[in-house]
Amino acid sequence: DVIAGFLYAILILVVFHPVVDLIDNFNLTYKYAPLIIITFEMTAVKKVEEQLAGLRIARRCVPSEDPAYLLDIDTSTAAQPGSSRFVAVSCSNKSIRVYDRETLHFLREYSGHPGILSGVRFAHACDSMVFSACSEGTVKCWDVRSATQKPVQVFSGYPSNVFISFDVSCSDLIVCAGTEKAEKDTFLVFWDARGITDCASTTKEPLGVYSESHNDDITKICFHPIEPNLVVSGSTDGLVNVFDINKDNEDDALISTCNSDSSVSSLGWSGEDYKQVYCMTHDEGFCWWDMAQLDTEEPITLLHVLDVRESVCAENHGLHYLVGGLYHEKAGKLFLIGGTSTGTIHLISCSTDGLSLVGTLCGGHSATVRSFCWSPTDESLLTGGEDAQLLLWKPGAVERSLTKKASLKISSSVQKRVRVHNTSLKSRKK
């Protein structure tokens, strides 16, 4: 019993590091700092970082007869545990290609779009419904179980609308698309997305628009992952706006305006309960804000890096561009994905102290990586690029195919357009 008590006392000292405060009459009060929890969290983050760095190619799709840039990727949520999932890819040849998520076996293609595609998004509650936005002023919904080239639903915009960004709310109730600037106007257009499985080939008119919060092209839109009324938008005007669409008008809906000081190329949500917003810019800058501090006196900016290429050491491979962000829920950690023009992929860890390189994925792509999709279910990564390759990366995987695709760099009718940042910005609103 004496030995056991002695060991227990040592354990308490090691784990809790008591801090002794001397109180009146020599009474001692112990304040235990639970360092064991901090150590556990650090270990979990380190494990995730090692896992990401250990991603290896598990599959690669069979080359298409019509190679094209793979511009955006999304995966469906399995309808039932163990059931098949789908991958949808928007391509520079104005087509949408659908693959089996696990095997990357090609299933079907939707082609003949009259304009340039600006993304793909699966419905959250229905694994077979996928949305796409087009520059000719529509958002369309497709049923990937059907080989027909007709969409099950068309969301039409106004005559002047050229859509270059869009997203679907986590409840699948609202679709929102962002437009290019036409004369002096730029819009966020909203539709009611209910009934997409019951209204085959019908056209829906907009519920309404926001037109005052941006003054240039709206390049990115992202709904909150768990709050269907929250949406964030980014623009070439440098502004990142957070809206609560439950409000009656645009002015009341605008919760916050953050200034990235450059043209926004990508954005998303992160942090506990997804109360943080981050964005990347076309000149490879990075901004990160905490919306939980809006009603406090604390600053909302967590990190602002003017040029990630200069702040992250990527050894001999270099860092040429950023693709987007990845919030890892289990680790509670935000990561950035970037790369090089020769197809090397860099994984970058974010903290309020700065950015650091976690790992580098080589041997997959042979040209610029344009898109990715993270799957928390099996902690795998899908990537697509200008070499027309779709790759599936898994921790410690061994590629089954013995013949790797030859390096190729294809030409495309679509080139990434970067407009000069408009310095005439609206005043910040906190």
C-alpha cells in the first residue's frame, strides 16, 4: 500500500504538474493543469500529419479518349454503409464525368454544355444527384443513375448572368450561384432546390438575389457544413462576405466582411463547429479569420500570409501555387494543398504561428493539379489536374496497376483567368 501510494503520488506530479499557491496561514491550493490532454491532442495532430504525408496512389482512372483539364471534383455520400459512392468531375471540354468512387471505373459522361462549367456538387441527402453551374446562366441537376443527357432540374438565372461559382446548402434546400460582373452589377442568385427528384426536366426561377455586397466577379461560394443558413462568398474585389440568408434583406444578412487584399481564388470553413473562414488568393496569399470573435473585442484575423510560396519551405520541389484548403475534423486542424507545375503536391499545416510543410506527394501527376476532394470516411484524397489524370491516394497504399500512365501535358481551351485586383473596396464591416 505504501509503494502504491508513492507511485500514485508520482503519477499525479507527472501528469498534472501542480502549481502551488501560498495562501493565508500557509494553506496550500493546487491548480492542476491537464497537460495529459494537451499531449494527447498534439499526438493526434502529429499522427494525422504523418498519415497525410504517407498518402500513396491506390488507383488512377483509365485515360479518356478526349483528355481535358480536371477542374473540380466532388464525391457522393454513400446511401447506405458499404454501398457504392460516386465521383463527379467537371472538365475543361465542358463535360461532367462520373466514376465509381472506389475503383475509379468510368460510368458515364454528360456533355454538350453550351458554356464553361464552374464546378460540381453532389446533393448531401441523395447520393445520385449532382449539380453543375454553367457560364450560360444555369445550374443543372443530374441523376447519375441515368444515362440520359437531360438534367432532372434546371435552375435558370437572369439574362445577363454568367455563373462562375456555386454551391448547395447542407440541407439541400438552397442553391446559390455567383456571377461575373456585367456592366456595374454582380449577383449572388438563390433558388429553392426542393423537389429535384419529383420535377423532372422542369425549370426553376430564382428566389432572389444579393447585389450590393460585391463589386466584381464572385469567384467562390461555400455554404456552412452544418448551418444551412450561412454562406460565405469571395470575389476579385478582395472581399470575403459571410451571410445569414434567413434574414429578410441583404443588408441585414451580411454578418461580416473581411478583406483579403487580393482576388479570392478559393475559400472554406474550418475550426470547431466551423466558426472560422479561410481563403486563398490568385497571387497565392492566405487569410484566416475567426467568426466567433465578431461580438468580442478580440481581433478576428488568425493569420494573414501575403505569399505562401515565400513562407513555406518546400525543399527542392518548390511551391508554385495553392489549390485549396482541407479541414481535418478528427485532428481539428486546417491544412492547405498546393503544388508545382510538374505535378508535385504539397501538404501544408496551418496554425496561428504560421504555415509549415507536412509532406510531399510525388510520382502521381505530371502537370499542374487543379482540383482535389478529401474523404474523411476512409481518409483518402482524390486529385485531378492538367494531365487529365484522376488519382486516388490512400495512407500506405500500393498502386495495383503495374503500368503507370505516361507523362502528358494537354492543351485546353480553358485557361485560368486572373483579373487585376480592384482597389476600390467597400468599407469593412465587422
